[in-house]
Amino acid sequence: MMIASAFSKVTNNLYQFFTNRKALATGLTFSTDSLMFGSWITYIPYVKSTLGMNDAQLGFALFGMPVGLLLMNPFSARVIARFGLAQTTTWSTVIVMLGFAVPVWMPDRWLLLGALILNGVGVALLNVCMNTCATTIEQTEKTHIMSTCHGMWSLGGMVGSGMSAALIAAGVPPTIHLTVLAVVISALTLAWVRPVLATIPGAVRGQNEVETPPSKIILPSRDLMLMIFIGLVVSMCEGVAFDWSGVYLRDVLNAPAQMAALGFTCFSLTMMGMRFIGDVLIPRFGERNLLYFSAFQSMFALVVIIIAPNAIIGITGFLLLGAGVAMGAPILFNAAARIPGLAPGAGLATYATFSFMGFLAGPPAIGWIGEHFSLNIGFALVAILCCTALWAIRQVRL
């Protein structure tokens, strides 16, 4: 009976999400962002070979996107305040769609770098916009959609990478694939998503009865600093799976290439599944308890990976890790956006700016430790950070 009741709550929540036009439009914005991102990353080897770049040159060019992200995040709240949430979300979506299509057309690595910097600017703005949309809907309609929106992001990335793999096998040129996809998504965004987003209370410029002065990035308060630290740990755990799952399974646990790829696949599946049920779990168990679960589960998963005697156990560890990190981003983005007394998106933009450093610094740091010691040592240090995050979760006000 308990299982049936829980299943009924999850299906009812998903039904309400997909039948709520504002929630669905926001969720589709999340999924289109990751759809294009997942499509782009499958073509990175194509870009590398086409432009004749070595690993160092490719790494330098790819650093353009995080540079753009860090440059734009401090100004996201001001842009939203100036143009309104609906318009900013719509046009940042269009910029991101085109931004992911342009790099495969670039004739040299310097133009590729420039294109990725501009794309990072769009991604940073869209990231703040779509999370602010989700938070606004939750607050005005007294509902929970943030976790499902992040589940849509996970789903979009899986669909995008899978679709690209199929089109590569079919011989479709990357330039045609990404350009057509960007144009189609942009047209649908302008035709259907924009009018729906405009119905979100306060999403159109001038709708707010009380206008909060626009703000740039703010100096983090104690609570925001704690959120940023927890977010850094979550990001580093995600980096373990995104950047090192395949390498670890192949080089440390001697898995064949096709089995090594299952580590990230299993991680993505459990992360997506947990996010789709997260909007039922959050009101039932509370944000703090779920953050405790996230830290404990991630720490346990990393221990399983470290002591794994074979690839099957290692893959199981990454499966558990996906369930562990899933709730971190939805809860923390939402909490940062709710900090009182700030301009729309200011707290969220500040959180995104600093917590993103986990994505930048985490994987290279793990790689450096792996090169000089072992990947097991690098993973163990991340597990220790998960333990430290338990203290921060206890202290932060949510």
C-alpha cells in the first residue's frame, strides 16, 4: 500500500507539472538547454580534428565557455531587472541555441574560443533565468516544480547526446544537425514558450508592484556562503562522474570501453529519476533532510567506488552517486533564489557564480591528484568534503 501511495503521488505530481503550462514551459527551457549542450559535446572530437588542434589547444578553447559563464553571472540580475524575466529567458534561450550551433562552423581555434565565450555568457544568463522562473512559480502557486525542472535538464542532455550519436552513425554533418536543431527550438521558444512565460506573475517588466533596485553580484552572506560551499561539494561529486567515471572504470578497474561508458549512463539515470520524484520528496521530508541524504549517499557511493574490486561494483557506485547528487542543485538554487531583500535573481546569480567554481576546479584537481598519487586518493578527498558538508547543512538557514 505504501508503495502504491508513493507511486500515486509521483505520477500525480508529474501530471500536474505537465498540465501546468507555466511549469511545462519552464521545464522545456531546462531541457532545451541541456539538449543542445548534450548535442554539442558529442561533436567536440569532430571540432578538434577539423581544426587540427592538440589536447592543450582544445582544452584552452573549451575553457572559453566557463570564462563566459563567470563574466556574465554577476550581471544576470541586472539584465533580468532591466528587461523582465520573460523576455530575458526567451532571448537567452535563443542565444544559447545559436551559441551551441556556431562553434562547429568556426574556421580556427581563436574564433572557436570567442564563440564559446559568447555561448558561456548566454548559458549563464539562461541558467539564472530558468531557475528564477521555477522559483517564482513555486512561490506564487504554492507548488513544487524545481526538482522536476532539473530532471527535465537531465533528460534533455541524455536525449541530445543519444540523438547526436545516431546522426553521426547516419552520416549527418554536425553543422546541419546543430543549425537545424537551433532554428527549430528557437522558433518554438518564440512562438509558444515566450507567451506562456509572460503569464508568470512579475515575469514582464513593470508588473512588480514593488520594484527592487537592480543589483550586480552581491557579497555573500553567511547563509549564502554555506550554500555555496555545499554547492561546491555537489559540483565536485558531479565532476567525479562527468569527467572521471569512464577513465576510472577503464584504467583502474580494467573495464572494456563499452562497459566503462555505463558508469556515466547509470549515474545520469539515477540522477534523472531522483529529480523527477524530488518534488514529492521535498515537501515530505524537507530540504535540510534531503541535503543530509545527499551528502551521506554521495559519501557512501564514493567509498563503494574506491573499494570496488571490479567494474560491476564500480558501476554500482556511480549508480548510487547519481541518486546522491540529484537533489543538491534543485534545493540549493531554490534556496539561493529565496533569500529576502535581493533583486530578482541576485542571490541565485551569486550562488551560481561561486558554486560553479566546483565545476572549474574540481575535475582538474582530481586529475592532478590522480597523476601524482591515484584517482582513489582524489575520490577520497571528495568523500571527506561530503562529510564536511554535513556541518554546513546543519548550520545553513533554508
